[in-house]
Amino acid sequence: MKAVIYARYSCSGQREESIEGQIRECTEYAKRNGIQIVGTYADKAKTGKNDNRFNFQRMISDSSKKLFDIILVWKLDRFARNKYDSAQYKHLLSKNKIRVVSATEMISDSPEGALMESLLEGMAEYYSLELAVKVEREQIENALKGCFNGGTVPLGYKINHERRFEIDHMTAPFVLKAFELYVSGSTMKEIAEYLKSKGIKNNRGTPMALNTVSNMLTNRRYIGEYSYKHVFLPDGIPAIISKKLFERVQRKIAINRKSPAKHKAQEDYILSIKLYCGTCMTYMVGESGTSQNQSIYRYYKCLSSKRKRGCDRKAVKKDWIEDIVIEMIMKLIWDDALIERLTDLVMKEQANECTAVPLLKKQLKEVEKAISNVMKAIEQGVITPSTKSRLEELENEKEEIEKQIIIESLEHPLLTREQVMYWFYNLRTINGKDLRSRKMLVDCFVNSVILHDDRIDFYFNYKEGAKTLSLKKLKNSSDMLTDFPPKNRLAFASLFFFHCESNGISSRATCRPCISSVRQGCISSHL
């Protein structure tokens, strides 16, 4: 009789030695019974609850070649833990006159032996199901305690000896930096390149990729949330990111995801994803076309109307609506009382957003406390190689955190109230026709603009509610709509208000502040 040995172990606490033990016992059985072993098939870390096993399927396929008469297993549950799979494959093997034999379970060829084999297979399936329930129950208990249940550990965390999440002081500051960079306008690709330049790798040891950064920026564990199946703990693990910063990142991700092909436009439409149709509340997207005389016309069109989904709003001229929005912003800039209020908001927000240095200082305090505890142990005579190694490790960690504090303090200096106020006052001197300046003003101040038939509603970033502008008060407002191409261009007589009526100043030159320049755009990320 010729036989092959099939061995298998699952991933629940078993190792390579399990395969070797099964093969050894099967080989001894073959020697005792005069059976010649002609081959071995083994599946490592594969469950027997299904037939998705490479070497098992290879063995079944080879059975048709009739090179062996017996499949020798240590126990029947190594062949399968599922009664349906066991019966199906044994029936297939029987057609090739091959039978499955257990080396440790004495089963005869009699009807009683067949019954015994069936009982053993049923018990194996029962054990497998019971084990799955037990494992799940243990994992639920772990989850209720906030313990790690396996999987990939997010960058910025490590798992301690109690199987709990713990902040990794070496990588957590880079996670926080990634969130801050995204809010300030960096792309995910730029963030990935930044992390690569710092030598940061994910917990699998590979360089940071675009999808890794994307997963990081949407991972709610960074705000302390722990979830596993139906278990949810809002503060189950230490938080690295503030909830406010996390939500700002999510809003920006959503906006960037919805942005309608902004990189493909021949010209920047500064109201993209901010201008809405007042009829159906759908985005108005940038469009362009060329007339017979090769003149290029640009306008915004309701997305529902463009896709013929029932909205009948006509297109609106690009320059017309953008000029109105810029004019409204310039009016705000010349409101001294509003500038004072905005400065208060910026100073408050700046204090809330400055989380990196406080987090690093907290980590430094924890490390210093650990060093103090080790020193006390040494003073009491507990001096071992591990004690010295731990002290050296803590000292290196302390030095690295202190470096990070210095770097963060240099990269993110706190602005004074005078610097913030100057930045706002300096906006009064801005060139309202410069594309980059116009985009900055819209991104900084405007949340959304809703265009109705009779009015325009402006929603600004610094307050709730809308500021409404009636179209009847606008000169040539009837020229805002077009069937494409527009017949003529709208001329705004006074596009920007470079004067301050409240102070009686009628000249832009006399009103311009005479102060040295300050970093451009340093406040925009805080609004």
C-alpha cells in the first residue's frame, strides 16, 4: 500500500513543530502497518473549516493520477473540520479508490467504524464552532477593556505588555504634523514625501505611501475612539489629535473629493465648490466655450441643469459673480470693528490649535517621571543590566523629545495680536485683480454663496447666518444670465472699495498702513 501524509495546523497558537509532530506519528504508523510513504502535503496556518487550502487542493487533484492508495492524517480533523467538505472530498477520493486513514484514531472498516468516523467529524466541527465563539467572546472582553485585538497598529501608537494602546513618543508628533500640514493646504502626496524625508515608515516597515496617508487622515483612533464590532469606547485609547483638528481635516477631505475637475480647468474658477444654485441647491461648476469669432467665454452653470436633471437655471457669467463676491469681501475688510472681532477669533483659535508643543511637553514629563523612578530604584540598590539599558533608553527618548519641542517652536511660532491685526489691515492694500489674491480672499472668508433669482446669500467663515444682497440693487444685474455665449461683458464701475467712508478717507494711498511686511497667508489656515 502506498500513502501520502497530509498535515495541517491552524493559526490559533500552533507553530511549525505541529507539522513535524504530525508527520512523525504518521510515519511511525506507516512503518508498523507496512505502508510505503510516497509524499507529503502540508498547509501551514490554514483553518480546516473550509477547503481554501493550496496543498489540500493539490493533493485532491493528484489523487486522480492514482499514485497512492491512502491519505494518512494524524487525526481526522486535520483533513477537515466541516462535515460537508469531509463527505464531499471523501466521496471524490472513493471514486479514485483512495481512503483517508487516521494514525491515532482506531476506526475499523465496519459499519460501526463508519459511525465512529462520522461522530468524530461531527465533534471536530462542534469543537471548531465552539472555539470560534470562545475566541470572539474573549475578543469582545478585550475590546471592553480597550485592549488590542490584533491587526495593524496605527503609526503613532505601540502596544504595551498589557495589550493596550500607548502613544509612541517618537512617531506621534509626525502624525500630528501630517494633520496640520493637510489643514494648511498640503496634499496627501506632499505629506507622504515629507514623512519619507524624515525617515518615517509605517508599522510594517515600508515607506509611507499615498494610501497610507489617506488612511491615517481618516483614522478615528487618533482622537481616542476605540471600536471593535459592536463595542465602541469614545475615549478607549490615548488621543494624539484633537477632535476639532480631526473634523477640520475630514471637512477638507470631503471638499477636495467633491471638487469638480479643478486641475483640468484652463482657468481657475475661484468659486468652485462654494457657489450653489438657489433653485436646487446643487454646485454651480465652471464652464467655458468659444464663439464664432474665437472669443473664449467663461461662466458658472448649475450641475443639475448641465446634466438635465430638472433644474432650468441659466448660466451666470464667471467675472460677474466673482467680482461681486470679491467686492463683498473688501467691504468686510474695511470694517474696523469686524477686524477687531476677527482678531479675537484668530487668537483664540491659535491657542486651541497649538497642540503639538503641549503634547510633546506632556510626553517629556512622563519620560522624566520614568527616569526619576529608575533613579530611585538604582539608589535603593536595584542595579541590573536591564536597569541600565532602560535608563539609557529613557535618556535618549528625552533628548529626542526636547529636540522635537525646539523644532515645533521654530516652525510654528505663536503670532502676536499686533501681527494678526496687521495681516488683516494689509488686506486693504491687496490687488483685487490678481488671481492668487482673489483665491486667497475667497478661501479665507467665504464658506458658500447661494445664487437665487432675486438675491445672493453669502455665508462667511467667521459667523453663522447669511448676508443677503438684492439683485435689484446691482447695476446691470439683468446681464448676469446668459444662454451662451454672453452678448456683452459686465462693467463694474467701482469694483473694489479702497476708501473708508466711516473715517472720511477717500484715497487708497492715504489709508494704506505704513508697516513692514509680515508673512503672507499665515492666518488663513486658522479661519
